[in-house]
Amino acid sequence: MRNFIYLATALSVMGLAFWAYRVNYETQDLQGELRALNREIASLHEGLSVLRAEWAYLNRPDRLRELVDLNFERLQLLPLSPEQFGSVAQVAYPLPPEEPVSEPIDVIASTQALEAAE
């Protein structure tokens, strides 16, 4: 019986050692993937900041004004002025749809019932 317990213990220790070995290397592989992903994220953030800087450079008002002047014949764009904007009060909102009356209520009978209850 003791030999069986010693054998079972030895096999379980070897099994746990093999499991720990595999988990250790899986963890190291995942840490390597994480480092690679973090490098990729940093690279993408850097590229995004460059794109934002380029966008800000290309959208300078003086540059856009020059482009509008150069392409006036084709685009016919005019500069914005305050008179071109309206107020919220000038917006015509659509009326809510009217729902058909499916069950009419007898208002006269209900008011007479209220007066009688008083």
C-alpha cells in the first residue's frame, strides 16, 4: 500500500512540475505578445499624433482662404458671415402625428357623474 502511495505522490509531483513548466512558458509567451502589442500601440499613437498635426496644419484658416480664392471659379465658395446663421426660433419643427380616436370618451356623462358624487 505504501508503494502505491509513494508512486501516486511521485506521479502527482511530476504532473504538477510538468504543468508548472508549461504554465511558465505560456506566461512568458503571453508577456512577449503583450510587449509587442504595447510597442504597436505606442507606434500607432505616435502616428495618430502626426496625423493630427498634419490635419491642423492643412486646416489653417489662411491656407483654406487661399484655396477658396484660387478655386473660386469652380467652387464658388463665399466666406462665412454672421448673417448666414439663423436662430433656433426660426427652425420649423414638424408637428407630432395626430392619432385617430379609437375609443371616444363621453365627457358630458363623466362630468355629470363627478357632480353627482360631490
